Amino acid sequence: MDRSNAVPTATEARTRLRIGTLASQGDFAAHAEMLGSLGADPVEVRTSDELEGLDGLVIPGGETAWNPRSAPTLRPAGRSWAPAPG
């Protein structure tokens, strides 16, 4: 049975990774679409409140496009993030 377009069951929904995509630069919609196709629960992130409960964050754009000082409000309190360039 092809479940590629099926709504996830309650168990599947709890086990899917919630991955945010910084929605202020780059082609964030394409990144979110790809994450969804890989089985993740994509979340477009525009505010620091939207970081809550995420398992990871994709920052679209080339390495010259991102400067951590450009988004100081995206630092969640009490949460440590490790970069994973890709």
C-alpha cells in the first residue's frame, strides 16, 4: 500500500522528527517540501517561539548568506544548538 500521501497515524506522528526551516532567506519552501518527503514534520520558523519543540533547524542559503549575529532573537533560552554544515 502506498502511504506517501497518507495522514500519519498517532504513533507515526509522535516519532517523526520536527525540523524547522528558517523562513527568512533562501528557498525555505523547497527545503520544507524535501524534509516532508523524507518523513520529517517540517516547520517554517519566523520567530524564536517557533523553535520550541524542534529536533533541528535548516538554515537555507550558502555559507556566506548566514551570519549568526544577524538573527540574535533566534537563540532559544536554555537550548544548545550545534551546527551541522551540509
